[in-house]
Amino acid sequence: MSETPPPPPEQEPSSPPAPAAPEPPPPAAATPPASRLLWDWRVIAGVAVAAVIAIVFAVAAYLNQRPGAPLLPAETPATAVPQDEEWPGLAEHDRLNVRPLRMPRPNMSVAMQTAFLSGYADVEFTVGADGKASDIRVVRESVEDFGYAHEARRMVAAAAWPTEWRGRAAPYPGRFRVIFPPGRNAGRAIAPLAIASPNLTPEILALRRNAAVTLLMRIAPDGGVESARILDADVQSEAVNAEAMRVALSARYPENPAGFAYETQLVVNFDVIAALGRNGGETPVGPVVALSEVPFAQRPTASDFSRNYPRRALNAGLDGRVTLSCVVQRSLRLECRVAEEDPPGQGFGQAAVRIARRFRAERQFPDGRATVGAQVTVPMAFRAE
């Protein structure tokens, strides 16, 4: 009998399978190596250095360019204005302060000759290809009615302007300030045609000294006073300043045929000492009034003038003019002194004083004020007919 083969040896149970290794994280989550991090910073630093170098070159190019050269490309037309919504007023601010090649001297009008300060006029215009200005308009002048605008237009029209200015070729807009010097006759005062004497009020008489106030006058073309400004006063008195201003504003000056206003100086004198000592204090000194304001009960007649006409002047056929400064006395007669005499030395002043004794005032003005002490200027004219 055959042998039965032995059973195969029992195998030991196999150990459980090892767990699967975890999958590596995706590359994006991996920490970059130090060499790659350094490369990133080099890139950033390189970009920054390049930007700095570009800025330096741009600034250097700007500083080295010709002064006033446009920043536009060369092919851009000279008259082109870049449109930029951030600068809505660019067209208004893009005007040039161009300088002329030649410009005539100003013709100084009467007003300019008497101006105490320099003046100016700002003119806008268009420079043409021939170097002449067109579309001339004055946008500002320092003082109106002195003729600055009119003369500035003439000077700009007669001037020669560059056909190219700061990279711009004609036609281009220009702007120029024409400056006028102070007047040559600024120190010479123009005498008024008519002016009142100052009222020596009790407050002014209380100063017991003479006073003078200098004013700057602006005269209208028709000779009226537009304004007055006190420049200097040798006393500190509001009463003196107020009276000087009243006298100045009531003055009348020569007309200006050119149609412009002008300036001049006026000195208002307060002869306080003479007013206090003229009558020895016996007659009060009252306000200054016009001759037409004084109510007279008696006036000189034509025979008074004939009887007192200086004999030598009459034989020579001379005419005369005299201005008397008078005060109404308690007797209601006038006490006068000669303020002006023309021609002098011919006896007209003494004759006028004698004739003035024929005046006799009423005791009161129409408003009830006493006439005693009133100061009045009396003009007299002698005609050898």
C-alpha cells in the first residue's frame, strides 16, 4: 500500500498589510526654498531700482531742457493744448507773458503827468505771423479814467512781438503788463479855480496856532472833485481835518479837455494867529461864508469905484484885480486886508480897501445867526474904460 504524502506544512498567518503612505501635499502648499525666496526679493528690488533710475533720468531731462521748452513731443503742433479732464481751466491759464522786441514810449496825458504813483494796464492780444498784435483788449488797469487803458492799447498795437516765444509759433495768445511811471509834474500842484476859505470854528481857534493840511485830490474831467485824501497834517485835530476835507471837496478845478481825470495836491491853510490878533480880540471870529451869503444893507456903487480908481493906473489905462479878506465888525462894516493884488504897486489894493468900507451888513443871516465875526472874501475888479 502506497504511502500517503504528508500534508503541507501549515503556513503562519500573514501580518496585516502596512498602512499606505500619506500622499505628499500639493506643490502650492509646499514651503519655498530659501533660494527661491531670495530670488523673489531680488526681483522686487530690481524693479524698485529701475523705477528710481527712470525718475532720476526724467528729472535730469527736465532740468536740462531749454527754459520754457514745451513738454509735448516735437511732432505735436505748437498751438495744440493737451486735453485733460483734471484741468478744466487749462485753456484759461495757458496764456503767455510775452515780452516785446520793441515798444514805443508812452504818451503821458495830463492825468498821467499829475499821477503821484506809477500805473499799469494788463493787455491780452494775439501775436500774428508778422509780429503784430491783434484782438487787443485791456483786462485790468490800476486806475480808471487816467488813460492807462487807451495808451496801453496803442503801445501794444505799435510794438514788435516775437513770432516764436517759448516754443510756440505765431499765431499765439499773449499777455503783457504795460507799466507807466509816475507823472513828471507830480510835485507841481494845480491851482483850483474856486475854493472856499476854511471856517475857523471855536475849536480850531482854541489851538492858538496856525495849521496846514495837505490832501491828494482826484479831479474829474469836468473839473469837479471826485475824492480827497489827507496826506499830511501838522496838527492832530479832528476839527481841522474835517474842515480841510470840506474845503477840498467843495473846490473847483480846471477841466481836462482830453476827457480823463487827474490828480493834484492841495494845501489848506488855517491862519489862526491872524484871526485872533486881527481885531485885538474885540470882534469874535465866526465862520467863513461866501460873499453872496452875507445879507448887506449897503454896497459900494459905481461912483465909489470911479472916485477911488488909482489916478496913475487910470491915466495909463491899466486894469486891476484885488482880493480882500474881510471880517464883519460890531459896527456891521467890513475890516479888510489885501490878500491878492494884480498888478502890484499900482494902488489897486489900497483903493479896494477904501471901497470895501462902503459895505454894511445886516445884523443876522436869514437863519438867525449873527453876522458879526463872519469872514468873507471880497473880489474886486477895476476896468479903465
